[in-house]
Amino acid sequence: MRRWTKRWTRVTALVCAGALLAACGAGEERERDPAVEGSTVGITDDTITIGGHFPLTGVAAPGYSEIPSGHQAYYDYVNANGGINGRKIEFVVRDDAYNPTTTSQVTNELVLNEEIFAMVGGLGTPTHGAVVDFLNGEKVPDLFVSSGSLQWGDQPDKSPFTFGWQPDYEIEGKIIGQWVAENLPDAKVALFLQDDDFGRDGEKGVRQFIDGQIVEVQKYQSGNTDVAPQMAALQASGADLVLGFTTPSYTALSQLVSLRLGYQPKWFYSNVGADPALVGSLLARFSEGAVTDGTQLLDGVVTTEYIPGTDVPDDPWMTLWQKVWDEHGGEGELTNYRVFGMSQAYTFVQAMLAAGENPTREGVVAAIEKSGADFQGPALAPFRFSGESHLGISGMQVVEIKGGVGQELTPVLVTDIGDAPIEEDDSAAGDAPPPNGIPEG
Amino acid sequence: MATLADRVLGRTPLRRHLTLALLGLVVVVVVLESTGQFRNAQFAAMAYYGIAAGGLTILIGLNGQISLGHGAFMAIGAYTAALLLRGDEPFALPLVLLAAAGVALAAGALVGVAAARLHGPYLAGATLALAVAVPGIPVYFGEALGGEQGLTVRVPRIPDWFADAVFFVTGQDMSSSRYLAYVGWLCLIVTFVLLANLARSRVGRTWRAVRDHEVAAELAGIDLGRARVLAFVVSATCAGLAGGLLALSARIAAPSGFTLTLSLLLLSAIVLGGLGSLTGALIGAALLTFLPQLVTGWGQDLGLSDVRAAELAPLIYGLVTVLVVLFAPAGIAGGVLAARRRRAAHHGSPSARTDSEARP
Amino acid sequence: MQQLITTVLTGLTLGMVYAAFALALVLIWRATRIVNFAQAPMAMITTYLALVLIDAGLSYWVGFAVALVSGLLLGALVERLVVRHLTGSSEINAVILTLGLFIVIHALAALVFGSRYRSFPAPFGLRGFQVGDTTIALTGFGVFTIVSVMVVMGLLVLLFRGTDLGLKMRAAAFDQEISRLLGVRVGRMLTLGWALAALVGSLSGLLIAGGGLVHPSYMDGVVVYGFVAAVLGGLESPPGAVAGGLILGLALSLVSGYVGSELVPLACLVILMAVLLVRPGGLFSHVRARRV
């Protein structure tokens, strides 16, 4: 073992040089002068290259890894129908395993090596938070982040190239809070929260309306599947309404544990966690002997909706997504994660068309700010996009799950962060997809 | 050949290490200036993995203590750096990195004192628990440490004198990823020179004695506990510095960046490269940095779906690990050295004999 | 009061799963002085095998039995094909080898079975028992978990203390050369040790999966807590592993329910360090402490 000190110097130099040269050889170095053509990086006469980072491996992969396949299927569909103004979309997906360090590394690769035109649908709050400043510094459009954190859209002067997409967790919290205040004013409310910005922003919104009704708050760590101690605390608090800001697997776990504890409150899950098809299929297994019917476990659960999902297969948007998935999808069924990806992809195509025949990076940002609020699409409520806000969809409706299908309890409710009032606005709910399934330019 | 090396590199270890450091610096400048921004960023990553791996390989290879939890010290370094770089007037970068290393040093001393009493699997278990426990702390102190979302890090402005100096030498403007790569490799070279000298010094001999002959070392008057704590502190300090650099490169310090996977990857990297050797640590760092991108690329070239191509990277990394441990137990660096020694022995070169005599 | 009972019962049931996993680690440690990190994905893959069979319409118990038998075979195969070829006595290389296996099996499972949540059935009810008008947070499956781990521990103690085979296994682990001289077929004993360990590991995989959700990473947390439980117990003793598992399961459940779930890993570290600082060889160990 002593020889390492004698030799390391020589060998190190050689190995360094070797590794460095080998590494250089593998890379493609295409230096461009940003002043001349920087704003059309990633666009050629017949292609548009875009990228996204998603957790494809690791603990966050179940579920989330399906989102990029939804994107891909819709881009393939658009490409098969002529592309965007004759340009085919190339979607480069990189795995970040939900680790922000890796997100930084793969974003460097996407921007500097793959030379993407825009980042589309990058997933996760801590992960995407690591690359927002970099993307804005490089002036790369950072469109439709897959996370409901406020930071993507509430400070457009700080991150002018970043746009949210889904309703942020705070407005969802507000809409849930107001519904509870109006419909269940005597309920003793407990919160069951994922311990990150999802739970925190949701709590902030809910507390605007029912601060006095909340008797207990419990948080779980994503990755720790034993939530029985938390559920026991909720049960002990005597709460008869539990608001869950959870992911679908934790919705299923909380249902299973409450079964074990004999705890039967009314449940209200946020949109993220209340995928009736997924949660129902996870719970259906346990119907044998223990529960009469899997979907029955979810009956009476209240949640929110902002895009049509797999529980309404006859919705015109769902008919379109099913057609796209049948023609261009990969393995597996059409799930709500894939519907989410396709709906995002639809908005991206819309934004590119709005940017005109010869889109530039600055051009697409300007186009979304100018006309994004009027984009017609699957969303039930309009986008809030403007020069002052890059926050996404402005509202949702409250639904109750019956037999695995969401039944409307309210019209579409629209609001904004902070003290903005909650108003009824059905203007976007009636949008139908165009006949060819591709937004009109 | 040995005499030629002596003449070029100098005879005393210190002079050799300094000469090599200079040579390394030249290589770094040449390579960083001739590659693009993306490669620069990858080299920055290789530098922080290399520093952490270098510290860990000293601990395990020279002192014989195992640690499955060095990711925890990287987290401590990263959060220290992130906190000091917040605010409108952030601290100067050298100060930030020194502080990252310093706080990790203190934490390392604390853990090291406890660890010195443990051995083998008990130490492994304790450090494993450490790796899992530390990321929970910023979640608990969410107000100060950003919770699950983490603390974002703004890369400090490139100092004018540095940009000017590099421009003077190379005639190229400085990008932020190139700047970070320079900072990383400067830190790596300094760290490696210090580690190499430490290993050659009386302290290093003490560590090896403690590793190989506990009883004999004690009879010779070595304080076993002190030697172990010192080795732990040194390696934790390296991990802290690496963590600070990681926070700069990743632009964030968040709990999900410091999962158990990081600690375990570091560990496997130094064994893959060659345990106890700084060269091996560099090889391991290069594997950690370049292999995933390379393998994912192959997978996509083969027409695999994105999800499958992504799973290919860990699959190949795991297979390489298993194969190296089975067929080249001394790691890649060790394997190369062994092959050279065999060749040298074949020619009857005197240096081959001294090498084999030097074996523990 | 009900919250306390629930939290304690949950902790004990979970502790039993940690105990089963710790038992598997102890078996391999006794046989070959290796800490087998690959135990978790090995258990995961046999559980998936059971799931495939159950999904194909076979009964839960067929899947259960097949998972245990395939665990036995997998353990023997891994020992024969991989671990046997580990040269040198470097303790760190053995750890890295099992880590490498961990990564390989994990990636293979994700490739073959896909990265999504699936529900795993339980053979008994999932509702807690009713006592009067309160529900006790103990299910039929929870009772099954506790009983089966206790039975396995008892069988292992019987095997090592009371049978010729167990004596040979202990001898082979204690000193290979002398055992060979005495006519013990050391290689076979080591393979048997790994096979038995993998069987117990598979059991822990089935127990944690039952009535819950599985995905390729579902055993990752169990690696940490199971290993810590084994270390707490002293790595040498099956009763120590069970005691370690129970202590850890109970303590972590109480911390999670009454302090905060984000502090569970930190509590795990504190418990382990507190025990090891008093007894550096774990609770049930006779090993002399490393002198300082």
C-alpha cells in the first residue's frame, strides 16, 4: 500500500490527461456566438429540440416517470401530422432521480450539449429550483414546470423565462378552504401534509378560510411508508374532516391505515393525490375479503379537478388523448400522469404556434405573455399568463368521487395567490379540442 | 526510468508532489480551455467527487476505518456554503469554502470521537445511520434551512483579476461553469498535495500502523484513538470542502441531494478506482461523472425507451462494480499497477523489486 | 390513550419486520462475515415473483411459498456464483460487492417489472380487531407477522443450538481450516447459510409488502433500519436481532407520532450511538470492545 504515494503523482497526471482527453473526445463542441443566433438555438429548418428532466429511476420514479411518455406520444402525434410549421419536435428526456445535483448536471447537458430550444415540463420543486437561475441566465425558455410551487410564476421580473402550468398549491388550498368554510362550517378539520412546499403552500391557502376550524396538522416524509403514527394522531384529535395534500400512493396508504385504525372521517384530497383510477386500482386489491369494493373505499371522497382525466373517458379531450395514446403511445395504459403530460405538451405546441413561423426563445416568451391567458385547451380554467404573472391555470372545481367518477359540487372557481377573491368562471370549461387534435396557430 | 522520474520530478516527496501539482495545473488549464461549457461543468463535478473520494480513500485505505456516511459531511459543507452565500453581500468564495471545510471538520471530530470506539460492521452501521439522519435536519429546521426545497445558491461573481489572468494566459473569456471548474480543480490539487504529503509523513505511517498492527502500534506508543480521530477529521474536512463545491455547481443545497445513494456511490467509486490511492479516487470520480451520461446515450442509441435507458446506467455501474471487485480486487488503479509490475519484473528492473518490498 | 396503543402496536409490528430482516443479516454475518446489503433487493425480487403468481390467479399461499423457496435458491446461487469468488479478506470489498449486487438487482427489477406502485394482497383482514366499540390497530396480518417472525427466530435458535447441522454451520463460520480437518464440508455450510438467510429475508419482504404497496425501491428503507437493528442486537445473535428490531420499531414509531416524522432517521442514529457508546459490540454481544 505504500507505493501509492510514490507513484500517484506520475499516474495521476497520466490518468487525468487520459480521462480528460477521452471525455473531450466524446463530447460535441459546437460553440456558438449567442449575440448572433442565440435566440434560435435548438431550432433548425425542420426540427425543434426541447428537453425535460424527470425522475425515471429511484423512489420518485413510480408514477412521475410516466409523464414524459405522455409528452412524447403527443409530440409524435403532432409530428405525424406535419409538426409545428413543418418542424418536427424532438423531445430529449433526462433522468434526474429526483436529486437536485443530478438535475443540475443533466440540465447542463440539455442546454449546453444537446442545445435545446426550451426546457418543457421539468419536474419537482427542489430539483427544478436548482436550475431556474441557470436557465434564466442562459435565456432558455423554461416552460410549464411540473410542480405547483409559486416560485415559477410569482416573480416574472426575476425569472422572466420561467412559466408554471398547473394551478399552484396555494390557490388550490384557498379553493378547498372556502368550500369547507361554506359547506362544512362545523367540521373539526385535520391536515395531512407532505412535508415540502406542496403541503406548506396548501396549508397557507386553506388557513385563509378555516384557520379556526383546524384542530391538528400531521406531516409525512415522502419515502417513509409507515404513516400509522400520523393517522393515529389525526384520529386522537377527534377531527371529522381530513384534508390531504398527498401524492396518490400516500392517499392509498392513508386509506389503508384508517381502515386498520377504524378511523372514518370525511376525506378531501388535493388534486395531486386523488387520482381515482390509480388510487382505486391500488385499493381494489384489498377489496378481497376485507373491503367490499376497491372504488367504494373512495366513495364520498372530495377532491378538485382542473383537467379532464381518465375517470371521464367520454370527454372530448379524453377521446383525443386516448386516440393519441393508441396511435403513438408506448407500453402500458393511458394513465392520468400521461394525460397530464399530454395536456402540458398541448400547451407547449400552442405556445410555439403563437410565437409565429420563425420562433425565437424571446419570441415564445413574449407570445405566452401576450396571448397565454386566451389559450384554449383541456384546462377548465384559463391561464394567468401576462407580463406580471407567469403562474399557470387559475382555478379548479370541487368534485366528489362516486363510483370512481368525479361528480361536480361547484362550478369552476377561479382565483389568484394572496387576497384575490374566488370567483365562478366557466369560460374555459367548455373548450373543445380542434378536430385534428392540434391547436390552431 | 525511475532515475529519469527522479530528475524530472525531484527527489524529496514534497518537491515531487509540488512538481506534479504544477504539471496537473497545466493539464487542467489546457483541458478546461480546450473544452466547452458542458464539459467544464462535468469537470467541476469530477473535482468535487474527486476531493470527497480522496478524503474517503485516505480514511478507509490508510487507516482502515469504514464510513458509509460521508455524504452527510458533504451535506454539512454544502449547507454551510449555501448559508454564507445568501444575502446581498455574500462572503468571499475562499472564505466560504474554508468555512464549509471547517464546519465539516468540527462535525467530523464529533463523529470521529464516537467512531474511534467502533470497528467493522458497527462503524458501518453507525455511519449508515448518520448518512440517513443528516438530511432530516434541514427539514426539521425548515425556516432557517429551507426544508425539503433546500437553499438555492447564487454563484458568486467571477473576480476580475482571475478572469483577467486567465484571459492573459489563454485569450478566452471566462464562463461561470469554467470558473467553477477552475475553483474545483485548484481545490483538488491543493487537497491532493496535502493528502499525499500527510500520507508520506509520520502521521500517515502512524495511520498505516494502526490499520495493520493495532497491538504493535500501541506498544510503539501510538495513541490509537487519536490516530483514528485525526484520520476521520481529515477525511470529513475533505468531504465538507467537496460539499461546498457541490453546492456551487449544483446551485442548491437540498436534502434530496444527499441521500444514502451519494454516500454509497462515493464508497464504491474509491474501491472501483483502487482503495487507498489518490489516483484511484480520481478514476472513481471520473466514473461517477462520465459513466451515467455515456451509458444512457448508448441505451438511447439502442432504441430503448427513456425509462429503460435511464435504468441502464445503474445496471452497468452495478455490473462494473461486481466485476471489478471479483476480478481486480485492487481496483482499476491497482490492476494497472499490478500489470506494470509484472512487466517490470519480467525485465528485471530494480524499481519492480522495491515496489514489491514496499508491500504491506 | 388509543393513540398511544395504536402507535405502540404499529411500532411492534414494523419492528418485527425489521427483526426478520436483521435475522437474515445476522445469518449471513455468522456464516461468512459479510454484511449483505443485497438482501433488500433479493427480498424485493422474490416478493415480485409472488405478486406475478398471485396476479396470475394463484392463491396467496402459493405465491408465499414460491417466494420463500425462490429466496432459498437465490441465496444459494448468489453465494455459489458471486460471493464464493471474492478473493482476499478485505472487508470493504465484500461490502462493495453486495452494494454492486444491490444496484444490479434493483435496476433489473425496474427494467422487468416497471417502476410503478402495485398493491400486494394480504391473506388476512386489514381491519383492526374490535374491542368493545374501539378498534385496536392490530390486524390479522399483523398477528401473522409477529407470530411468523417469532417462529423463525425459535427455529433458528433450535437449529444452531440443538442440531448437528447447526453445529457444523457454526464451526464452519468460526474456523474454516479446523472445520475442514474435522470433516465439515465448509463450502456447503456457507451456501446453506446464505440460502437460509435469503429465505428469512424473503419472509421480511413478504411481510412488509402484505396489505401495502410495492415498487422496486420499497425495501430501501428496511435496509437501513434492518441493518441498524442487527447492529443494535450485536450481529451475532438471533434473539439480539429480534430485540434490536423491536426496540427500533417501537422507538421510531413513537418519535414519528409524537415528535415529528422528519426526525425518525435522526432518532435512529441517536439510539444506535447511545447503545454503541455503552456497548460497542451491541446489546447481545460478548465481543470485547475495541480499545482506545
